[in-house]
Amino acid sequence: MRAVLCLVLVLMLGGALVFWRSGSRSRQATELADARAEAQRWYERLGGQLMNLHGDAPAVRQALADAGERYNAAGSQLEQARTPHQFALARETALEGLAYIRAARTAMGIDPGPELPPLAAARGAGALTKEREVNVQGQTYRAGPRPGNQTPYYYPGGTWQGRRVPAGWYSTPWWKTALGAGAGVIGGMLIADALFSPAFADPGHGYEAGYQDGFGDGQDYGDQGGGDQFTGDQGDYSGAGGGDYGGGDYGGFGDFGGGDFGGGDFGGGDW
């Protein structure tokens, strides 16, 4: 009798294990299929927008070129993706491309379209709220919240060298050219310091206060996974140039000392 009970117990445990494994595989398959479909949806939307938009203005051409780069990159990621996380990265790339599409539509003077899910790479970066102009090593760099002939390069927001770079329009894509070695990297740090360093905020403003007042509201989606089920695991996605180089602080260089940027010019509420 005892042997029969042991046999029954073993069979029940074995059946439960088989059922659990079957359910686990089913859940994983569903998660993978959902992630693939979500990435594919945004990728196809990006492709459709690229086919239908054209413009000759420099800001439009640049934004569409960047959107095209993201479309090609997302397509490559989709082909190679085998896990939900990899599909989530492809989705993020497609969404970044659509952010450039919205920028191109803005530069064309038409409705940018519906809001997009927040980019994981742009978490907490905020957006420029005021035109800015700095001089670094004899060259002028401009940035602002609107496209123009002097600011044709859009950036959707992200992190570079440990610095949060806000969304906005820039006179040159310094975050790209600074990805090279040697002087290019240092030059990018100098530009970032000149544009965003808290050293140029009003006296009495600490880093956090100066940053939060200086840029538009940067929303932190860290606790909520970006507000979307497919972005929560993308902490290692850093966007263009993000996180590949160790950050250093080159603030205080003689080329743009505090005297050229008086605290009153960059009030805490206006960057």
C-alpha cells in the first residue's frame, strides 16, 4: 500500500512539473510574440512615414536622414532579435526614428502627429526652452527649442559622457563628431560643458536646481519602466553616443570662463 501511495505521489509531482514547464514555455512564447509584434508595429509605422515625407529645408533633410538611419538599424535589429529584450531594443530604435519624424514634420510646419511612448534613452533629459549660443575654442555653437537655418540638427534627448543632453535643435551634431578619439572627444566635452554646465547658472543654484530650472520638465520613468511594458528592461540602451566613454569634467577651461557667461544671462528658469 505504501509503495502504491509513493508511486501515485511521484506521478502527481511529475505531472505538475510537466504542466508547469508547459505553462512556462507558453508564457515565454506569448511574451516573445508580443514583443516581436510591438517592435514590428513601430518599425512599419516609421517606414510608412519615411516614404511619405519630403522636404528641402536643412532641418527637414537632417531629421529625415536621422530617421532613415534608425529605420535601417531597427530593421537589422529585428532580423537578429531572438529574445523579448532584443525586440524591445529594436522597438526603441524605431521609436527614436519616429521622434526624428516628428521633428521633421515640425520643421515643415505641419502637425507632428500623436505623441510617442517615452524613449528610454531620453529618460530625465528634458528639453531646451530657450535659444542658447556659446563660443568654444573660437567656434560658435547654438541650440534652441525650435528648428532654424542655424539649428538644423535635432536631438531627441539622451545621455552623453554622463551628462543629460536635452531634446532640442543644435547648430551641429557635436554628440556624433565627438564619438571619435582624441581631440574630438575632448571637444565634445567642452561643448557640453559650455552649453549645459551648472557653472553658468545663476549664483546660488546648485547642480540639481540649476538643471531642473534650466531645461523643460524631464520626466523620470525609471520606476514605471518607461510607462510601457517593453521598455522596463532597457536600462543599458543609452542612445547616440550615450555611456560609451568615461565622463570627465572639463569645466572651468580658460576658453569659456565664467566671465563670458554671467549668471544673469542664464537665469535658473531660462536656459
